[in-house]
Amino acid sequence: MRLVCLNCWHVEKDPLVRCRSCEPSSSASTRPEWMDAATGEGGANVTVQDSQSRPRWRRALDQLMTGDGGELRGCPRHPTVEVEWSCRCCGALLDPEIRLTGNERVGLGFAGFQSAGKSYALGALVSELRKGGWPLSLEGLGRTTRGFSDDIGQRMSRGERLPPTRVTTERYGANFAWRINVDSDRDPAPSRLLLVGDIAGEVWSGSQEPDEAFLRYRQLIGKLVFVVDGARIAADLGIQPDAWETLSREAMLGERGLDDEVALERSIQLVKPSKGQAELALVISKCDLLWDSYPELREVDLDPTRKQELLSKILVDSGRKNLLVKAWRSFGRRKVGLFGISSFGFRPTEEEVRDADRIQVRLSPVGLVEPFAWLVRDLHPRLRRDFGS
């Protein structure tokens, strides 16, 4: 049994177990006798590992275990009270559903330079899947549904500007866990755990050293989404920014891909992908800025091969050929997919932007599901058929 802590990304093999009804009060004399015997020194926290040498607790624990995972369902003194699991690293409560069952890396990294649109892409992806109509869906686990809604979902639904992502990863608000479910009436479709951290671009680009929580999170990442800022691409192509970008930055300076190259190189160093196994979705954000110059990019039914060629051309035209080559060399050409997304679904005008921090038109994201579905296509034949092999 390996539970994942969404607070600090620690993989807990030996969690602390606690019964709320037995929680000690201010006096040691109020602790149940079985608790003192189990811990040796009193207190409500005990572990399966510690209990091996304590026959009294072992006998009680054996009565509570069910299945091969050894889940605890109750307390010796309070059978109707479900025990709580907590992380030894940070003390946060653990959710039994957020557990690793094999050796597969189930983390999905959203990497990219600062302000590339990573948080918007994540928010728009979840929003689109919630609407339904797709062959897969996400089921929030633990505090994910509430935390995501409070942190990103509600702001985007109101058209508000998202605040910069905080550098630290050790907080619930930016760490999420979902169960991926595939909709299929014919073939059995297994579900899969998905772990995502909304990590600041400063960490991915190397301007900020990663904390211990991120170093643990990176060990879980098996697939990577690298977001290339479409606004920077537009600037390098001589395309004027929209009203939203003008208001969010004093100046939009294109770097001909240098910042993206640095961030990708740094991301590869952090994640250490296994060539031939790990996959990369190279995603151009804010593609609504490019639609007028590359009209085909807006076509919903554009041939997949043609779309890959078009996105490659955009990267090369904007000075990002080295970025593309670096991706191919690091992951393998067949393990890199190119995608274009628009988290807004339109190019905001001055009339549609109010007080610099809110868009007055409902967002209509475009292209968000495709890169995600491509990365998890091995889950089911339907996904491989619909989103590429």
C-alpha cells in the first residue's frame, strides 16, 4: 500500500493511523488503554509497521484489515468510526483512494515558461471534460474537486485573471488528483490515477530552485505537457497582442524561443524522461492570436498529419526549430505530439476586457482535450482510434 500525500507529494508506505474518537485530550489519563499499549508511550498515532512487535495492537489490527492492501475501516474501541490516515512527512490527512498500485508513473507535468498559460490550460481542460461529450472524464479525488474549484475553476468561470502560481508546491490548492474514466460500452475500460501539480514557471525555467515537495512530485511524472507561450510566438512573428495580453504585460517581447529552450531543457533535467517510454505534448497556447495568420489552425477537422506539419512550421517560423529538435532528441520523434490550444476560444478585444482583470464574454476553450487524450490513449482502444496511435 502506497498512499500519495497531496500536500507534500510524499509517497507514504507506512502512514500514521488515527481515530478521532480516541484522540487524546489534555490529560494522558484519558487515553484508551489499547492506545497506550499500541504506541508504547501514548498518543493516537500508530502504524502497521510499528504494530508488528506489539501483539495486543496486532490482534486488534488484524480484525480491522480487509483485502490485500490492509485497509483500516474502524477502531477497536469505536468500530463505527472510520480511522484516518496521515502523512509522516507533513502530517496532512491522506485519502485511501489516492494510492499507487503499480510501478507506472501516474503524474502529468504541466511545464513551461512563466505566463505561458499553464494554469489556464489546466483549468480549461477540466472545464471541457466536465461538460461531457468526450470519451473520457475526470473524477476528483480527496480535496481535489473543492480545491480546484476554489483555486482555478471559479475564477475562470467568472472570466477573472488567474493570479501568478505560487512557487511552493507544498499546498493543497495547487496539487490535484483525479481518476481517469473512459466511456466505453463494448470493451472494459480500466480507470487510472492522475496526479497533477500546478507548478510555477520559475521552477520549470530554473530561475527558482525547486523545493523538496517538487523533487518528490517529479518522481511521479511519467508524461509531460510543455506549454509554449503563443503570445511570445505571435510577437516573434510580428503579430500584435490582443487586449488581454496588452493589459497583462507592459511589453510583449519575443525571444525567438530562447526562453522556451531554457525551460524545456530544465524541465527535461528535472523530470529525467526515459526515452522511448515517456511522452511529451508540445502545446502552443493562445492560438487565437495565430488564427488570422494561419487560418488552417482553426479548422476543427484538419487532417492530423497536416496539423502536425502546420504546428511545426509555426515553431520554425518563430525561431523555435531548436526547441522542436530538442524535444525529438530527448523523447523520440514518435513520442512527441504537437498541439495548438486556446483557453479562451477567441481573441479578446478592448470592449470584452473590463478593469484589466476580467473578460466579459464566456470562455469557449478550443483544443484542450486533444493533447491530454493523446497522452493517455494507451488506456483504451477507443482513445487510440480517436486521438492517434
